[in-house]
Amino acid sequence: MKTKEIKQSVIFKAKPHVVYEMLMDSKKHAKFTGAPAKISRDVQGSFTAYGDYIEGKNLELVPDKKIVQKWRGSEWPEKHYSVTTFELNPTKDGTQLIFTQKGVPEEYYDAIFNGWIEHYWEKMKKTLKERAEKL
């Protein structure tokens, strides 16, 4: 099976801790996505997101700095996983998230590439903006 790699960079107007928690806290993740999530905070712990559409295991967790996960979509070939890396770098006004996903099946590349933008980065930015407006 041919696979491809996704690389994306996004800036959030929030500290790395806030971004990390949005990705790793089940309740916060479910709130910004609008879908169920169960996320272990342990290395080798399992997670699901968007119901059972996404599932995997945590490979490396460095609080507020880095998340590495074995990740797959439910429609992917059985037992095939990609590896996602979320690097959180503090900036003057917030956080730069550098995202890499290696091993995405070629036929799912466009949907997954756009899915991160639409279902994660844009929704996270909207949630952070709404939160800031309430302050």
C-alpha cells in the first residue's frame, strides 16, 4: 500500500498548555469537536475520537510540548496505523503547532489532510476565540 505524509503548521492564540489539554483531555476534546472522545493520558494508553471514527495509542507524551500517537481512521485497511506528531512551540502570542502524520494511505490523503484543518484546527481556533470573548 502506498502512503503519504502530511505536514501542517498552525498558530493558536493560547498557551501550549491550553492547546495540549484540548487535544488530550476527553471532555475538552469532545467540546471543541462536538463528538465523543475517550483519551488516555498514559503512554501506551488508547484513545478514540469522533466517536469510534479515529482510534489509536499514545506513543510519547511530553505535557505541553509534544504528543506522538499511533493513529488510524475506521475506514482504513485493517491494522494499518499512521504516526501523528503534535509539537507545541510557544510563540509571543500563543502556540505554534507543528503537525506531522506519517503513513497515511494514499487514497485517504486528501480527506485526512483537509480533515485536520476543518475538524481540528478551525474548530480549536473557534473554541479559543469564543473562550477569549467570554473573558
